[in-house]
Amino acid sequence: MMRLNDDLTVRTAVHAGGMDWVPSPSPGVERRMLSRIGDEKARATSIVRYAAGSRFPTHGHPGGEEFLVLDGVFQDETGDFPAGTYVRNPPGTAHAPGSVPGCVIFVKLWQFRADDQTRVVLQPGEGEALPVRPGVERALSLFADGHEEVRLEDWRPDSEVRVTNPQGLELLIVAGGFIEKGEAFHSQSWLRLPAGQDLVVRTGGQGARVWLKAGPLLHPDVCAF
């Protein structure tokens, strides 16, 4: 069984933008693996690229699926999801994903709580506007249920941004970049911090667009794998 970045007690950073793409079992679909426990059936966090015209056969998600479209248009039998779309497919759902024009998505599999049955589809720009903190230009709540909160934030250029972290924090840079603990983060960089390690960053001249998830890094009642 593959185990990649599975220690949730330590700070973990992966700069996926510079990684090679790894083929999946479906032709034209490739992955950059960020964290993984398992082989093809896995509790996984990945960046996945669909070549134009590629697709996966119909398959289920017993542990749920959460994704953000980073580029292109992701498609399945429920519709088209352009860049910036956020989707949560709860445990027990199934689909046949693909992309006629091609796309890149950030996806998390088998990380839902067992009783989370909420399907979410937010098109680009949708979400509840949140009050902004110092250094933050815009903040949208994509999902919040008392167990975890998912946000998309735009951080101002050349600014210090702080995020408190009482339970656990995970983020992906969608665009721009920042410096954290002397380490440079760019588009497709992923950072995971255990509870108690607050985030303090300094953005660059382009600022940063960041997907953030605050909550336990693994829910105590996560779907059994």
C-alpha cells in the first residue's frame, strides 16, 4: 500500500507545480500526488490533469469526493464545471468524469465524515462573502458545517497574512505566491499544518489566491477505508 505524506502531526509542503505528471489507469488522465494512503483505491489528495477528450469510466465515491477546478472545464453527466468551480460529492455518489477541452483539478478523496451527505456545487465567484482580515482583499466561504470550513481567499500583494489554526489547516495556492518560514510557495504549492501551528506568510508582488480548509486533518468519524 502506498503511503505518501501520511503523517498528519508534522508540517508538510509539496510544490506540485514542479512535479512530473504520473499516468493513471485511464489514458490521458495524469496526477500529481500530494498525500496518499492506498493504491488506486486511496485516501488521497492530488492534482489531476485531463487531456482533451479524456475521461474515467463510471465509478463510485464511497468516501466522498471534493474538488476545485483549477484550469479548463471539468465535465460529468451532471454538467460542466469551469475553472473556479468548487464541488463536494458526498459518500455514495458516482459519476463518469472527463473533459472535452481538457482540465486540471485539485481533488480530495475518501476524506468526508460518514454522515456528511451534503452535495455542493458553486460556480466561479459563488459563495458567502466573509469579513476580511489584514492583508486579505476578498474571502468567500465555500463550505462550513461546524466540523470544517473551506474558503477561497485573495491576499493582497506585498502583505503579511495570518491564519490562526486551532484544529488543522490545509491550503493550495491557486495563483500568485508567498513566503512561509523562508520557503517560497507558488501556483499548485500545497501546505498542511497540524493543529496549533498558525500560518504567517508574506505575499509577493502579485498577491495570492488561496484555497483553505480549516478543521481536523482527519475527522474522527471519517468514512471507513
